[in-house]
Amino acid sequence: MGKRIAFNEALCTNCHLCSMFCSLVFTENRIYQFRPSIARIRVTENAEDTLYVAHVCLQCEVPACAEACPADAITRNPVTGHVEIDQEACLGCGSCTEACEFDGVFMVNDKAVKCEVCDEPLCVRACAAGALQLVDWDAASVLEQGELYREVPL
Amino acid sequence: MNGWMGTVLRVDLTVGRVTKEPLDPLLARNYVGGRGMAVKILLDELKMDCDPLGPDNMLIFINGPLTVTGTLCSGRYMVVTKSPLTGTICSSNSGGYFPAAFKTAGYDVIIFTGKSKKPVYLWVNDDHVELRDAGACWGRDTRETCDIIRRETHKEACVSCIGPAGENLVRYAAIINDGARAAARSGVGAVMGAKGLKAVAIRGTGGVRVADPETLLKSTVIADHIKKADLGIAFAEFGTPLFVDVMNANNIMPTKNFQEGFFEAGDEINGAEIIDRTLVRSKACYGCALNCGRNTRLPEGGKYQGRGDGPEYETCYSLGSNIMVGDLEALTKMNYICNETGLDTMDAGSTISAAMELYEMGRITAGEIGFPLVWGDADAAIQLLYMIASGEGFGREAGMGGRYVAEKYGAPDVFMGSKGQGFAGYHPRGMVGQGLLYATSPEGGNHTTGNTIQPEINGIPEPMDPLSAEGKAEMVIRRQNETAFIEACGVCLFPYMLMEEGTEIIAEFYSAVTGLEHTEDDVRRIGERIFNLEREFNRRLGFDRKDDSLPKRLTHEPHTDGIAEGNVVPLEEMLDSYYRLRGWDSNGVPTGDTLGSLGIF
């Protein structure tokens, strides 16, 4: 298993800098944009305004998104260990976003997108609160983060 | 365009028509956005002598080219209009999440004109724009309104709205977005209420183009630097209420309607006390690394109940020290009431403190108010806040503002404000430059058209005597010009006003976002242009030197505390040099040469 973006809820301030800077990475045709609606990490809060949660792919060991994909477009990269979506193969059906119980896969321009773990993630760099970290994958911390995502869905 | 979205939305509420037009690039280059672009639009289009609460007034929602650009604290918008409180130009600023939705929906400006026959709200879902019936939320508080409109539109919609205070035309009604952030000052909420516009709800999914993303990445480095500096650490930990300690330590915490400068119960309403008693967690506005926001909740089983944001420092002063309330939970409750009913906490507090002094003087009686109104009586203040918001009894008069009440009850000098707007929480007798700033602010006693804490109290960039007139005119002019530019950009004042190199940084960010190379001097000049244009707006309405005034309490009654004991504000002396350095005549009117050299006409 490779790396993933770990999220520490206790430090989050709900500022959305992560999704702002993430979106800058996915700029097209050299038109640089801050466009949070295409980000691979998205922030929300619970109804009581007591929990702030940044949803980002957990790089699951057995990814439900991949199992649900009718086009087999979602696979694990054998080199990095990250779960990736082949944009050419993606049908845009949304089965993966439905299947992911952690709300870590998003639809952008009728294609499924998710965090595929940048080498030097801008979301981590932009997080002044220190709530995001690039870490080695381990089952225990993924389980904990996943429970938070189930408690506070997008 | 880089930075600007390129589209102006016009909403004629009288006929219910929405139109879009391209943003004039020259207007954007010369006046940037925020209060700059808005005052230019108003000067070109507004019927100047209009009734602020009549259909002819224009209400402008506007962001700036730096909003949602990864630059420091880039989640702000402004509401600009002719104020029903002061009769001047006014521009009220707010953060939260609404400004980001506004900008990413694809608009720089929304201009509201006319008056709707029945209550409506504007629903903007990217390109789709429509006016909708607001029957279900008229009369509701701001939080309920937000919930109702989200249910009627989209769960991702951000809502900016008025509460009962705006509907009832309270002259200092606020516009509240995201349930707790306020474009608070000058009665912008009453203008909205008078137009029959309950709310603006926006969902935005677009992007903001920037010219030079590499330079903008530096923003994250600067943010880290700020977070590690003493002030950054204190700001994130205590929020703006940390200023209670700063002001009290320097004996400039306005107390008992500015009679005094030290509040004995300051320790009970400061940032540390909030952490101990009411703080759920700290919270940031969109795109902000400072997280000064306070997410709070009143403890279960206590006398007062509720949840929300704050109080901010200004409320700790206005509804705390200045009315002698040292009970944090009562103060927090008052803050919630203001946010829910849509009142500016500062002018609410300023009006109540004037009323308390009038009551003490015997000029107004318990019979006229409905109950006694003595210093420090939080429950009486709470009752009065509800009466102000609903326009009930004496609340109707109090809703006209502190100046109105003070004049009506025969003691105009007990109103602590300028041009009809109550002061913010910095006592000018102990920092006289702040007095000059209040007197010359285009919108009256306002702390966001510049602030002199850094130079006068913290000695940044270099120490200056807070009690002397020396160098104050020059310093105030610089702060006012810089602030005008920052606010035109659609970002928060805090990081740029607190950092010594703030102006250099915003010039660099502005250049990187827009691709238009600007130096520090260039942006100061734009700020000067904006400030002069606001002055010109007021001049056309008859405002001049006579209105650049301060209450006698500041200019004639000696200070009571600390090193400033015995001091007063030497206003006339400072005004003379201020006008000269501004290039205005001795009556405070900008000369043709000055306006011409700034490219105004």
C-alpha cells in the first residue's frame, strides 16, 4: 500500500483552503483557476456546527468504487499503490460515487474524479491549521477516518 | 479577465427583472472592486438626494478581484449603498462562506434598484437567476431564513439575509450571511428591508482565473509565517476578543459610554474567558488561515441559552464594557440576539449606552422606556434589543440610532459617534489618531475604514506618541488609503493591516491575480482615489468640515485612566494638517486639482 491524505478533524477550521488549492492542480489548457467545485477534497460541517470534515479518498484496501465500476476504470496503481480512475474509460455513470460510503469520489464534468495522491500535495501545503498530512497507508487510521466520514457525510 | 468574473447582475425589484451585462474593464482597473467600484457606480447612477429607504436608492453587493484566489483571507464581500443611518456613502464588509459562492457563481457585482411590492429573495444558481416569493421567511430570524431558503433552493446554497430588524427598518439593521457573519454597519439591512428584499441565496460552481499561480503559492508560506508569529498565535487562540486585554492594558477600552477607558470586569469578557466558558471551537471564514471566528454555545442549565458565533471584540466593547455588562453569558446572548434579529451590535450598543446615560441623567424615565435602564443591567438591555428589532414601544425610537435618541431627549452630547454612526471600540482620548480617523471616515464612527492600533499602540512600523497630534494626519491618511485598496480587493483587512509589510504583499498578490503589475505606491494611489471619491459623494450631499466632528466628551472632557489621564483629542489641529495633506480646502472639500490628479474627472 502507498500513501494517503490523513485528516485530523480536531485541527480543522472549516476554511476550505485545501479544496481551493487542490482545484488549482487540475487546471486545464493552462488556464489557472481556483475552482473548489472540481476539487478532489471537499469540506463540510455537521448540522450542529460542531464537526468540520474534509472528505478525501482513503485509498481503501478493497475499494468499493472499483468494484462498482461497470467499465473497470478504477484500478490500483501497482507502483504507487494509489487507487486511480482512468478518465478515458470512465463512463460517467456515477456508480462509484454511489458505492463509496465515505463520499470520497466526485463527479466533475460528467466524469468521476478522486484524490490520487499528489507527490507534493497542495492541499497539505495550504492547510495552515495542520489538519492534513501525507502519510503511509495503515488500516487502523483509515478505519477511524472512515467512521468520521460516515458520521458527517457530504 | 483574470481575477474579475466579468459580469454585472442588475436586479430591478420594481418590475422584477434581472439582466446581465459585461463588466467594464476600465472601471475594474481604476476602481478594482468592493467599495471602490461600488462608489463609482453610485456616483454615476444614483439620484443623489434620494431617500435611503425609498425606491430610488441602490443597493450593491460586490466582491473583489482577489476573492477566492488563494491569497490570504480571500473570502469577503461588501454591501454598498447610501446609508439611512448617516445619509452618507457606506460600505459594510462581511466574511463567512457566502462571498465565495457569490464570486464562483460568476458575478463581480449585483446591483439592486427599485422596490418590490411583495417580499422576495434572489436565487442565483450559477447562470440561473430568479426572484422568488419570500412569503415563507418574511418575519423569520436570520438562521430560520437561511434554513428555509436552503430547503427551497439547494443544500449548498449560501444565504445572506435580513432579520426582523431589517424588515422593520431599524436604521442600523445588518445583513447576516451564513447565520452569523454580518455586513453590520450603517443600516444596510434597512435598505434591503425597504426594498422588500429578504435574502440573496447563491450557489456557485465556477472558477476564478488567475494570471500567476506560482506567486500565489507564496500565500501558503506567508500564512505559515503569520501562524507562527505571536500575534497570529494569539489571534487563532483567542480571536478578536484578545483585544479586550490589549485595550484595557492601554486604558483605551471604551467604558460607560466612553466616560472611562478601563473596564474592571474586562477579565470576565475576554478571549480566555470565552475559551473557558462558551467556546465550541475556533472557526475560519472561507479561504482564511487565521481562524479568528468563535463558534460558541451557552452552557446547558444556565440562565441564557443558545448557540452561534462570537462575540467579537467590538461586541465585547459595545454591549459589554460600554454599557457596563461584565457577564460573558449575558453578553453572548445579546450577540446571538443581534445576529438572529439582524442588528449591528455596535450601533445597538452605542444607542443603549446613550439611553442608559440619559436615564441616569433623568432625561428619560422608566415609564417612557417601559422599565428602568441602569448601567450594567443586562436583562434590561436584552429586553430593549428585542424591542428595537421588533419596533415596539421605545424600541421604535431606539431603532433610529443613538444620535436621534440623544437629540430627542435633549442631550445630543451623550451620543458617542460621528456622522450619526456609533464608534467602534477604541477610545480616541488615548490614541488621538483614531479620533481623526473616526472624524474623517466617509461613513462616520467606523473602524474598518482604517485603524490606528498598530502605529499608535503597538508602535508598528515605528513608535509614535498616541497622545500627540504630531504625525497623525499623515499616518491616518496612509492607513485610510491602504484600507480602501484592501477592501476593494475583496479580502479581509486583518492580515494586511497587522503585518508591517501588508501593503507590499497585497500589491504583489493583486499583480499575480490580475496580471496587471502594481507596486505599493500604485495600490496606495488607487486607495487614495477611492477615498477621495467617497469624499466627493458626501460633498455632493452637503457634508464638509462641520460634519468631521467628534463629541465634546472626546475633545473637551479629560481622559480618566492611565498615561492618557487628562488628555483630550486635539481634533481641529489635526484636521487642518489632514486637509492640507489630502489636497482639500480648509473646509474639507477636495480641490479640482486633487481630484484631477487622481484621475477622478
